[in-house]
Amino acid sequence: MLIYIIAINIACFFIMCYDKAMARAHKYRVPEIRLLLLAAAGGSIGIYLGMHILKHKTKKLLFTLGVPLILFIQIIVFRTLH
């Protein structure tokens, strides 16, 4: 389980890097729903770090509220399971 969490968060951070690069180049972007689904699948830390380190999607209310909420819920679920 820990390996999965680490791997998906690293992948999500690099997906945010890719999306930021594509935004700058005005090319195909990663759909927002896909980013949110990846966050919900366990990659919320990677998405959150990507948002703040890259300053990407920080003006989108869905992301500024949604990703921390997903992370909060995941922490609660993880703590109750362990």
C-alpha cells in the first residue's frame, strides 16, 4: 500500500509538471476531471505539491478547495484503517 501511495503521488506531481508545460505551450492539456480523479485515487499529495510548487491551478476554486478536501478525507480514512 505504501509503495502505491508513493508511486501515485510521484506520478501525479509529474503529471502536473506536464500539464503546466502544455499550458505554457498552448497545447493539449490534461483534463481537470482526470487530475481530480488521480487525486481521489491516492495522488492528492502529488497534485497538491504540484499546485503550489508550480503555481498551477491555484486560481481554480475546484482545485484550491477540492484537492485539500480530498487529502483531508484520505488522511481520515487512512488513520481509521490503521
